[in-house]
Amino acid sequence: MLNHSASPATPRRWFNPLLWALVLIGLNMRPLLTSVGPLLPTLRQATGLSFGGAALLTTLPVLMMGLMALAGGAINRMFSERTSVVLSLLAIGLGAAWRELAPGSAQLMLSAALGGLGIGVIQAVMPGIIKHHFLKRMALVAGLWSAALMGGGGLGAAITPWLMSAGHGWHSALAWWAAPALVALIAWWPVSLGLTRLAPSGASAGPSLLFSRRAWLLGAYFGLINGGYTSLIAWLPPYYMQLGWQPQASGTLLALMTFGQVIGALLLPAVARAQDRRPLLWLALMLQLIGFIGLIYLPQTLPWLWVLIAGLGLGGAFPLCLVLALDHLPHPAAAGRLVAFMQGIGFLLAGVTPYLSGLLRDYSGGFTLDWQIHALLVVVLIAITGRFHPRSYRQAFRE
């Protein structure tokens, strides 16, 4: 049996095979979403999709993430964490490869749903794995996992237009993202052989979440934060293409935003020494607000700065939300259930956001109105953050 519970703080522990297998898996969590935006004009011309229809290519995977997170307890009872990740990586790889074989609009939707299913299962089981095997450095490893997740999104945005310009068709450029899923599967297979299985998430694994106001609040909080992310990855490249930018340049801008997310995901959890997560969450939200204000009022003036600042805030907020939920309950299985519930509600909410943004684009003829709504929602999130004092954790789940 492998023992991965020791702290990865020393240089030797940073070479933990499980840790880097998780990084490879994380790199596969976002290219399915971010690879579409830079190719959107070509894709819409080839398939006849409206802006609202094209948004479904981002919406469907995120909705599947939410549904799979809510089904995490049932999945955990049926499969071990190892098997769940293996099947999920296969689903992600097949979803990407499907885009080469059947590039029609209906087939694109199905490929997005299949890939989203795999992403959703992995995101449901991963927080419990992190808390169980890296308890002493939970925030740091959650940040590394999130950084890999964001970094994969940046690679999807930057490399996909390059693949298309190198002579591949748009559907072949999208299908190339099956390869990293295969690499992650090869890495995961040997290091996961001896992993200790977590206790199945049954009724005894913690408090009831369905009627918990704190669980629903965490879900809404997580969803509104990720709604800004899903809207940006879907519509930031089209926004700048509407302003006259070329697809590859707009994809580079999205990749730069993702670079900011990687830095934020690594930096903010790394300095999270206090149990009170609110100061860093407030900082992350203020960075998001500055980024949205820049995109609204000065989109052509230092655009790289606005997307980088927004990325820092979005990247830092994601792992801090995971750690915030994990902090509420001491038992890894129970905490994993809470994070899965939070992600389920959150991703269902975030999944609808790009579609609504596409409808707003069809209605208003631009994206400014959407950015204004997101800026207002960030202000709401800043107010909600005040409720997450550490003293409230035990009161929230007193049962």
C-alpha cells in the first residue's frame, strides 16, 4: 500500500509520482472548453451555429461537470477512485477524438457532453484524494491541481489556433486534445495501483447537504465565481475578434488570462497560512472586478493587463473555494462530499452562464453588457465572502 499522506514540502516529496500524475490529469480538465473559442468564427461558418448554439459547446461540458459532481456519492459507491479516473480519462479522450470523426454540429454537442462527463467525475473525486493523501499541505496541493487545470485551459486556447494554421482542419485541431488524455492515463495507471480507497460517501460520511443552507451558499458562491470564468473562455476571443483582432492573437490573449490563473492558483493558496480564507478571497475578487472594469471601459488600452489581472483573481479564487469547503468538515470523505455538492451546484450555475452570455450577445450585438453583469456579480460575491468566518464552520454543520 502506498503512503502519500506525508507532506510534499521537502524537495524529495515534490517528486511524489502521485502528485505529478494529478498535475497531468489536471492539464486535461479545460482544453475541451478553451479550444473552441479561438476557432469560433470558422466553426460557426462551417456548422451554421448561432452564438447561443455555439455557447452550448462550453455550456454542455460544464453542466455535465455539475451533474457528475452531484452524482459523486453514487459514483464512489460503484467505483474506486482509481477506476473512476481511468474511465473519465477515456471519456475525455474519446470526446476529443470524436471531433475528428464527426465534425457536424450535433456530433460536436455529443462530444462536448461525453468529455464533460469525464471531467465532472474527476473533479468530483479529486478533492477527497487531495485531502486524504496530502493532508498536511492540502491548500498547496489544491493550488497546484488548480494551476494545472488552468494551465491546460491556456494550452487549449493558444495551441489550437496554431494547429489549425499549421494545415489541420478546425475539427482536427480540436481532436488533437485526445493525446494529453492518453498521456495522463498512462501516468495514472501505475501510481494508482496501491492507493487507499476512501470510504464510500454514504449517509454516515457526514451531515445531510440537501437541506443545508451553508452547502447551497457555497454552491452558489462557487458557481458565480466560475460563471465569470466560463463566460470569458467562451467569449473573450470573439469579443476581441469583433474589435478587429485575428483568431490567433485573440487566442493568445485567452492564453495570457490563463497564465494569470496559473500564477493566482499557485500563489494565493501558497500564502494561505491563516485558517480564515476571507482576506485572500477578497483579494481574488477585487482582482476580478478590476479586470472586468478594464474590459468594459478600456478594452483596447493594455488589454493584456486586464486579462492578466482577471486571470489572477479567477485562478486564485478557484482553489481557495475548494479549500474553504474542505475546511468545513474534518473527515476526508465528508469534506469530499461537501466539495462535490458545491461543485455540482456551482457548475450547473456556471454552465448556464456562457449560454446566457451568447443570448445577450445576440440581443445587444456586443459583449459589454455581459461584462457589466459579471462585474456587478463580483460585487455581490465580495459581500457574501464576509459570511465565511472560521467560527461559522461548526455552526453551519452542527448536526
